[in-house]
Amino acid sequence: MELTWTGVLLLLCIFFTLFSSFQMYKKKGQLPPGPTPWPILGNLFQRDVLPLYKHYQKLADKYGPVFTVWNGSKPMVALCGYEVVKDALVDHSEEFGGRTEMPANRRMFQNKGLTTTDEKKWKELRRFTLSTLRDFGMGKKRMSERVQEEALCLVEEMATTKGQPFDPRRIFASAVSNVICAVVFGNRFDYKDKTFIQNQKIFESQLRHSVSFLGLVYNTFPKIVEFFPGPHRKIFGEIDSVLDYVRENVDLHKKTLDPQNLRDYIDCFLLRLEKEEKPSEGIYTLEDLVIIVFGLFLAGTVTTSHTLLCSLLAMGKLPHIQAKVQQEIDEVVGSNRTPSMEDRLKMPFTNAVIHEVQRYQKGSLETFPRATTCDTKFRGYIIPKSVAIVPVFSSVHFDPLHWETPEKFNPNHFLDENGQFRKRDPFMPFSAGKRACPGEALARMELFLFFSALLQNFTFSLVGDTKDADVMSLYTDFINNQYPLIRAVKRSVDTCSK
């Protein structure tokens, strides 16, 4: 009897494998070419395929700038190079403007808020969020002043290191997070607040897991992985605790809401919820508010703080560039005031360095793909509706057809022949088109004001043997906790004076 059941299970496994393979190869014939997937597993265990930011060049050379990789049995169409990415995201923004949910994101965001796949709901919530953030100063002078105030707090906190080697990630995350917290929660937090610090650690753990091999495995086989112990359980449990924290804040706002004195984004959303004309449509709900606040908190902390980290690693590695930035700050700002957004036009080299840091950073976005909204004819292929689309932005920022020295950290990429700042079209750190980052204006402001305030007050150096490491490898090692520490030495008043 046991032998019979064993045979039945074996036959079922064989049948399932054959059926899955048939389905995969049937789809494969309808999609752009790419590396041959394994049955059921796709390209998951083919280490020369994923993550794409590491292997896109070799794949594009073999299959062309539009190719298909497989996340298990689900295809993802990768787009490489500036011309191809622009063509898709800008020139065909509607066709490539959908969003497909990855299992880990669905587990965290529950298909609510700005991550919803409901197009009507997404448009309305995005419109409301952008409008509300602008009302609270996003991109305006009062927001600039708020970031300047936080920059002073960041400088004071960094001064406590007294020139000793330290890990700047925590205070960067605190400074950046405090800006979005002021807009969303209506207040900032002390850098030593335990809950504040714990939430930041959770965000960083989630990000590391999402781009790790185990994260890819979860997104490929979520129902199977859920049955086993692993980091996903701890991370999702921690995410749930952050969501509960947001819910507590929303409840407190409900009890103290004054329609005549709106304090922050949560207040504005609650007031809009009270005025909901068609509550049956469910566009504005309390859970949508919780997820949006969580998403803003997450997105407004990790990416910008990581870019600041990369900028200091670049300055420590390239002291001649650091000295030139400090010279420009000294000439334009001096030491008696904090840099302002009005200074940016007068500081082209500093602005160019910040842009070059963003260009030079490589990252993986396979966990946040777009999707086609209809059957789409693109670059000689018919891409079916709802197929996941991954624009490889590293391929845009390192495109040899559009950058003079793509593999080199070179601020001159953003300077014209007269030394003035110049915009570059193949620069997409905030994505492009319909799904471009809604917090771009704030992130740009934070990067300039925090970076210039830090370089105004400190000189940075790296501790350890970093002679043979480039900026990107230093950044990758730091994110993976295999890092050299940073030393911040206070600059003298004389050095900073005009």
C-alpha cells in the first residue's frame, strides 16, 4: 500500500513538472529571447543571470537590449540601455505603466495604498498624496528650512564621534527619516529613540532580504517557503509590528483631529476619509492610510540615507574631489550659516558630485517590477498583457553611448565646458514616466542640504585597507556589513570661512 502511494506521488510530481515545463516553454515562445529557464525553477539558481544589475551587460550582449528572465515559472522582461528604457517608460508610459505584485510586497503592502494594482484607486491615492505633500511644503521653501534644521541636528550628532571611526548608517537613517516623519506624523524623533531606531533596523533588514538570494526564493515559491522557518518569518513579523505602530499613530490622530488645524498627512487623509462621497468604492480606507504612511516611511528613509552613505564613502576614497567640494562650499556659503537651496545654483561642482553618486550607485529592482497594461508591440516583440517589466537603471547610468567614462566616478559627467551644472537625460535614479518616485523633489533637497552641511563641517576619511576597492565595492561591502568605518574630523572655523 505504501509503495502504491509512493508511486502515485512520484507520478504526480513528474506530471506537475512536465505540465509546468510545458506552460513555461509555451510562454517562452511568445516572449523576447533570454537564458533558457530550468523547469519550475526558471533562472533562479543560474548565478550568471540574477541579480540583473550584476549580469545585464553579458545578457544584453547575447540576447539584445530586450530579453526575458524567469523568476520560477513567471517571466520578467528586462529593458537595457537608455534608448530602450526611455522608449518604454516615457514614450510608451501607458503601456508600461502597470504594476505587478511580487509575493513579498503583497505580504507587506496587502495590495493597498500606493502599491495597489487597482488603477483607478492608485491614480486617486497618488494624486491626493502628491497634492497633500506639496501643501506641506514638498519642494518649497518651508520644507527646505525644515531639512536645514535637521541638517544641523545631523551635524551635532556626528560631532559626538569626536573624530573616532564610526558607522554613519544609523544617524543618516534618523536624519532622513525625521524629515518624512515631520510631514507624515507631525513630529521628529530623537536620534536615540529606541522605537525610532528599531523601525529603521527593520526597514534595512527588509531591504537586504528583498534583494538577497533567499528573497528571490521567497518571491519564486512563497507558498512553499511559508511552511519553513527562515528570515522571512522574522522580517514579516517585524514589518507587522511597524504597521501596528503606524495604526497606533493613526488612532491617536483620530482622537485629536481638528479640521481647522491640520497637522500632517495623516490628518489630511482622515479628513478626506470623512468626506468620502462614495465609501462603497473603498478608495480611502484606514488600512490604505496605514499602508501609505508605512510606504512613505520606508521609501523616505532607506534610499536617500544609502545615497548619503555612498557619497561619504566616495569623499573618503577620493579626497581630491572632497577638497574641491569643500572649497566651493567655503567660497559660496562660508561657515556662518547653513547651506540653503538657493546656494545650489552657485555650487555646480557640489551638485555634480551628488548626481554622480546617484548615477554610480548600482542596485536591484527586480523586486519592484512594472507590468504591461495591454498586449504591447515593442522593439519587434509582442509582450503580452500583465507581464512583469524590469527597467535596468544601472544599464542606463552606465550606458557607454551616453556617458563619457561610465565605469569611472567622474563628476564632470554633469558639468559643461564652462564648469556649470548640466542636466543629463540618461539620469533616472528616481525612475521615469508614469511610475516615477513621488518623493523625488524631497529626496533631491535632502541630498543637497545634508551633503553640503556635512562637507561644510567635516572632512571624511576611511579607516582600513581600501586601496584596491572602488566606490561601488565599498558601498556594497558597507551595506552587507563588511565595511571599513568612516572618520569625520571637524573642520576648523578658519578653514570654513569665506
